[in-house]
Amino acid sequence: MKVRSKNTLALALACASLAAANAQDRLQYIDLNAEQFTKSEMTRAEIEAAIAAAGAGRVDLFGKRLNGLDLSGLDLSKTILQSTYLNGTNFAGANLDGVALDRAWALKANFENATLKGASLIETQMMDAKLDGADLSGARIVANMSRASLVKARFDGANLARHGRMQAHRATFTSAKLDGSSFKGARAPRAVFEFASLREVDFSGADLSGCAFAGADLTGANVAGANFADADVDSAKLLALHGRDAIVNLEKARNLEHAQRD
């Protein structure tokens, strides 16, 4: 392993910090203390009543303010949650299979052990959310999950490919904690995992081409059949990897000489 200069490392860290700052800059023009982001216009009882009244039909909650509600354990699979405001909302153990959460705001929301199989999360803002043990298998994910906790979450077969042509519309896990999570067979080209904790993550068979892994910790990850073509592994920890003999295109990863390897 080659040792990079302190100046080069400092520059890489500065660039990553600048990218994070740019994302934060976009938020500074939004008043996150406004009622739109902090209040709810419905109660749990009202949502339960609407679901019961709809029977086999869908409950349209498009654009509703549902911030801070306790919706834990509910079957919400028949709801439409596009463009909703769910900041601090508790979805622990809830059923959100197949639900559209596109362009929803779910800052610091709790999705622990929730099931979101086949759900759609395009341009969804989920920074600082909790998704430990959540099942997002087969979901379409182009969400910002920076600093989120996703320990042992499942993304098996999920599609995390970029939405449209805009660079900002990518699955983003900057500084997120994903230890023990699973991305088996997932499509995640150009997803952002910079400075994320990815210890013992199962990436077997995943398409990780063009992903940003700068500063990430992949210690003990399963990389059998994972495609690393054009992935940026600058300063990443690629230690004690499982299935390293079956890894695909690692030699085509960028900044491989600056990664930590054993």
C-alpha cells in the first residue's frame, strides 16, 4: 500500500467536506422550524379511520403534514405519501411495502424494523433518520440518507441508480452507519457512501460501479461478485474483505493506490 502525502489527504477531505457543505447550503434557505416541517394536520386516529374507510382502496395523503406522529406498527401499504412531511415521525415496525414516498421530507424519522419492500423513495430527504433493521428489498431508492443509522437494514435487489441526469439525484449515504446491512444483488451505480461505516456489509453481486467510497470503512464486507469499476475508493478501508477473490473490476477502481488494503 502506498502512503499518500498529508496534503493530498487533506485536499480529499476538504473536497468531501465541501460536497457536504453544498448539501447543507441548500437546506439553509428552508425554514425547518416552520409549521410545514414541524406540525401535523392529522392524528393517528384519523389516519387509522381513513385506512379503515378505504377498505381495499388507497388513502391519498399526498403533501400532508404528518410531522412527529406516532404511526408505529400501522399497515400503511395502501397509503400515498408522496411529498408528505414526516419529520420526526415514528414508523417503527410499520408496513410501508410498495408505498410511494417520493419527494417526502423525513428528517430524523424513525423507520426501525419497518418494511419498505418495493417502496419508491425518489428525491426523499431522510437525513439523520433511523432505519435499523428496516427491509428495503426491491425498493427504488434515490434518497438522501446522510448520517442515517441503517444497521442491519436490507437493500437486497434494490435499485439505487441515479434518477435522471442531475448529479444531485443519487442515493446518498454520506457518513451513514450501515454496519451489517445487506445490498445483495442491488443496483447502486454512482451511489454515494463517502465516510460511511460499512463494516461487514454484504455487497455480494451488487453493481457498485462509479460509487463514491472515499473515506468509507468496508472492513469485513462481503464483496464476492461486486462490481467496483470506476468506484472511488480514495482512503477507504478495504480490510479483511470476504470474497475478495471473486470481486469484479477492483483493478478499475479509482484511487485504489490510496485505499487501505491488507
